[in-house]
Amino acid sequence: MAQRSKSSPAWLHEHVNDPYVKRAQKDGYRARAAYKLLEINEKDKLIKQGTVLADLGSAPGSWSQIAAKLVGKTGKVFALDILPMDALDGVDFIQGDFREEAVLAEFERLLDNRALDLVICDMAPNMSGNDTIDQARSFYLCELALDFARGHLKTGGAFLVKVFQGSGYQEYMAAMREVFGTVQTRKPDASRNRSSEIYLLGKNKH
Ligand SMILES: C[S@@+](CC[C@H](N)C(=O)[O-])C[C@H]1O[C@@H](n2cnc3c(N)ncnc32)[C@H](O)[C@@H]1O
């Protein structure tokens, strides 16, 4: 996946000089990832007043920050991460590992049978450095997220998910096409060019 470890000098150098990192600090966003969602949402208008959505892999919380603001008082954001996340107004958060059934059940209790308009998933496993293992771990999380989206989205709902191009990508695309009317790719500016990450957007759930 050609990801550098987040403690390597090269990563740190790139991070402190990254214009999106500086912009996020200035704009009060918790992560540079904010600009990926903003750009996608500008184009696709996924999040509006009243949208009810789940944010999977939400910490430190920049996507939830944006979502909570856009959905307003009539919408709702449910967020989940294995790491802790500081509270945000309008966001119900659960800390836990999405791969664990008990965590999923707790998250489902929080949803209280509400069907979702949108699921956004930026989950990424800790990188081991072994591309084969990292790729498999990543797609496992994506598959769980797709199952969740299939089970909880309204008919017509949408699903935005981060994937890494490589082994398993075509199969995952095919699985998404079975659930959604259209599946498109999005590569926002803030997604570093050399990264194989790409976002898949499924619209119009069957
Ligand atoms: C790129 S970050 C998400 C950034 C977030 N979209 C934001 O804007 O702040 C990926 C997140 O996925 C989470 N994650 C990875 N594996 C997970 C798992 N098994 N269960 C829940 N969250 C997981 C990580 O803890 C990390 O916070």
C-alpha cells in the first residue's frame, strides 16, 4: 500500500509541511481528512440537513465534525472507532473494534432501528508494513462496512468507503455493484497522490 509508518522521519517531515495539515489546524478540523470529505460532499451532496448517517472509523473526528454541522438538528450522526474520540455535539459515539460482534451489537442498539441515509467509512487498519497482510486487513474492514451498509441503509441510500487499490479491489467493486445502483470512484485532492487509497461511492441502494 506504499504507506509510510507514522513515526518515520519522512512521514513526519511530509506531515508538518503538508498544506492540508496546516489548513486543518487553521480551520479547526481534527484531521486533514476533513478536506477529502468536503471535496466529495461538494460534488455529490451526500450530507444535507436532516441526513441520518453512520461514520465508521471516525477518530479523531474531522468527518464527524463536518457531518454534525451539515445534518443540523433534524439529522443525526452515529460514530464508531476503536480509538477514543473527544465528544462532539450531535454525534453519538461508541468506542470499540468494529470486527467484534459485541461492538456491532452495541452500535446497532444506539441506532435503535433507525434506517440510515448514508454510511461513511474511512477505517484503515494499523499498517504492519507487509502489503499483503495490510491489504487483506483493510478489505476485511471494508467488507464488514459493506455488510453493515447493506443491513442499515434505506432503499436509495449511499455508502462512501475508503479502499486501497490492489489485490481484492475488483472483487470488492463487484460486491458493491450488487448492493448499489451506481458505484463510482473518487480521489479527492487531499488524498496524497502516491497513496493507493481511493474512495468508492455507492449510490441508490437497492
Ligand atoms: C484515517 S482514520 C479516520 C479519520 C477520520 N475520518 C477523521 O476525519 O478524523 C482511520 C480510523 O479507522 C480506525 N479503525 C481502524 N480499525 C478499526 C476497527 N477495527 N474498528 C474501528 N475503528 C477502526 C482507526 O482507529 C482510525 O481512527
